[in-house]
Amino acid sequence: MLYEIDGATLEADEEGYLLEPNYSEQICAAIAAAEGLELSDDHWTVINYLRDQYREHGQTPNYRSMLKDLIELMPHHDSKTLYDLFPGGPAKQGVRVAGLPKPFGKGGY
């Protein structure tokens, strides 16, 4: 799978995760559009959180850690509202839309 952004070709795996992180807003918009999502300020809060965690730790957090941190950042949200934002799963679809590589998953943290 490939994404074309500003004349550059970005390679993704078969599930749509970029092979290399890309922090442009354009990639987020392109992936979100491909997944039928319209990005709101709340989406961007989650995206920026995931990108910060990836930069700091070299991977994204598991869902439990993500939920705990995001409730502090967005007190009016809970697990249900995060799934409303990212119906494919905040820790999976959120990472994909953020332009980050596939998370390690169970046992990889």
C-alpha cells in the first residue's frame, strides 16, 4: 500500500500502517479520509499524544496506558468516546491515522 503526499510516496504495510513514521498533518488527513474519518480537535489531541509517546519511547502505548493518560488530557472523555473517535480502536486505528508504524501489540511492550 502506498500514500502519495506532496509528491512523495510513503510506503505502508498491508494493514495501512506506515513503515516509517511521518509527522505531517497531510498524512493524517489522507489516512483518515481513506478510513472514513473527519478529524476533529479531539482526534488531533489523540494523534499528538500518540506521536509524542512514539518520539519519547520508540513505540506507542498499549490501550490501558493510553486510556489512563488521555483521561488526564481530556477529562470529559472515557473509553467509549475514544472508540467513537476511532471505531477501529484508538490504540490501532489511532496509531495508523497518526502516521506511525504498526504497534508491537500484546507481549511487545
